[in-house]
Amino acid sequence: MQMEADTAHELALSSAGHLPVTARRLSQKVLLILLSGRMWVRDADGRCRDVAGPTWVVWYPGEAIEYGAHGATVHWVLAAPVGPVPPGSPRPGSLVRMRGDDAAGTAGGEALLVHYLDDSPDGSGPLSVVVDVAGSGIGIHPLGDVVGVLDEADEDLNLWSYGPGLDHPVRIDRG
């Protein structure tokens, strides 16, 4: 496992006072590591599942996240940074509509926006988008192929603090 130098904002120790945690549509990959104790997680079908430590659970961009604790636990939550999002563009995890192929006569389809790619050697653009198109799979498309947003993902969980001593999550001002 490789850790970047400044990862403190990506890692948070949760406590029973800061649960349950929910997000309607994640914009990032989130890993929950339960070292000890019992927790519940809501699965893709909406059912609560009990889990006991040691174990782990992963949520991916576009998925809903919801979990809580049964008593005292020792667990860590790691959230991957979302990365830069082009101005006016939807966050990763959003459900988007893709442009159809006029030459082939196909209509644009729904897709899950996975993340953005910078195709330039100097990191200044142009951008491409990685999407999971329903019925076609994951692919790389020009940014202009995203023609609409059907359901915007919740904002980056790294912009909020769930730290000790807080009675509720607080938005972090990184500006």
C-alpha cells in the first residue's frame, strides 16, 4: 500500500457520535474498515446488513452509502479524493446522458460518470470522461459527449469533517 505525503484529509476515525453516515449518490470511492465491534450497512437493495469486525466494505462512485454502529466500534473510513472537476461539469458518481452517434443513428444513453482524465502532457487539458454506459460498458469519451445530468452526485466527503469533538459534520473551508 502506498500513501501520499498529505493524506490526513483522506482518513477519518469515526465514532458512535457521528453515525449513521449517509450519502444519496457518492462522488468517490469509500472504504470502511471495521476492526472490532458490530455495524450495519445498507446494501444496494435497501436492506440493512449486520457486519462484525474484522471486515471491510467498499462503496463506489454513484452508489448510495449508509452505515451505522451497534455500540462501540473501532473503525476507519477512507475516502478517495474526487480530484478536479471542470467548471460547470457534474461530479464523478453522477448519472449523465451521453450524446448519441448520429452516423450510426443511435440515441444517447444513460451513463455513470466514473472520473475525468486529462489527456495533455502538461496537465492543462483537454479533458476526457470515463463513463459506464448502460448496456455498453466502461469507456473513455470526449467531455462534450456528456450532454445532460440526470442525477448529480453528492459532494466530495473530503470537504466535510467528522472529527472528534464535533456534534455534527462540519464543512471544511479549503479555499
